[in-house]
Amino acid sequence: MKSKDIKKTVSTKKASLGRVLKKNEKIKQTVKKAASELTLVNEVLKQENVPVQVMKQALIQNEDVEQ
């Protein structure tokens, strides 16, 4: 393999790794946001004497986060 070809391959791998790292960071942010939202929903559901409408909203939000 020529030096030029090796540099091109290394450059392509670096670009691919960069894309993967960016995507990984986005995934981490999405998971963190979902976990935060689920925590809030669970706090509502743990409370006693929660109005039915609030409980319905919490359950809908929970379903939205799971998708």
C-alpha cells in the first residue's frame, strides 16, 4: 500500500471515529434527558392523593419517553 493510500485510510478512519463520537454524545444526552423525565414521572406516581388527571399526564409522558 502506498503512503498516499495509507494517509487516506487513516483520514477516513478518523472522520468515521469523529462521527461515531458525536453520535455517541447525542445518544448520551438523549438518555440523560429521558432518565430525568422518567424520574419526574416516577416522583408524581409515588405521591399519595394525586389527582387522576395528573396521573394520566404522568403516564402519557412516561409512554412518550419510552418511545
